[in-house]
Amino acid sequence: VFLLHLTVLLEIMKRCGFMSRALEDTGLSHEELETVRRTASVFASEVDCNLAGRKIGNPGAKALQTSETVSLNLKDNDIKEDGAKALAESLKSNSHLWSLDLHTNSVGDGGAQALGEGLK
């Protein structure tokens, strides 16, 4: 079971470099989490991140690490205002982003404003 969890988590990390705080609710033991965190450092960032339609929602948006991402596709992921605001904070440290797709999410006015500020 642990290897299955590790394989799935590593695939997600390869796609977008989730931060370790996203791993807390996986049901893995402390030792297993530490193994995943150490392995995750290999996938600290990904240039092209496509999570379209994965339904990551606000928790997934809050866990994304985007500092080196060039293209980020989050289309149709149930991301709301809180998730957009968290994503905006992550984007503040990204000077490489060329493409961000958030259509069919409901980021709201506050989320859209935060994203605009985060992308300056």
C-alpha cells in the first residue's frame, strides 16, 4: 500500500511540485511522509504543469509550489476565491510564468484581484 501511495504522490509531484504540507492528510505514517518529503525535493519545480480537470480544489491550489513554473494549466479544478488567493501568494515568487489557465474555476473578484497582484 505504501508503494502505491508513494507512486501516486510522486506522479503528482512530478507534474507540479506539491509542497510537503499537502501530504499531511494522506494517511501515511510519519516515516513514510519523511521518505516522500525527501524524495519530493527531486521534483521541487516543474516547467510545464498540467492539472486540467483533476478537481484539486482549494486544498490543491493552496499546496502548489509554482516558483519555477512556466506554464500552469488549472482549468476546471473547482478552485474558489481562497484557493486563488493562495495560488497568488505562490505566484509572487515566480518570474518565469508565461501561461496560466484558470478558466471554468470560480475564483471570484477577490481571487482575481489577488492573482493580478501576484502576477505583477
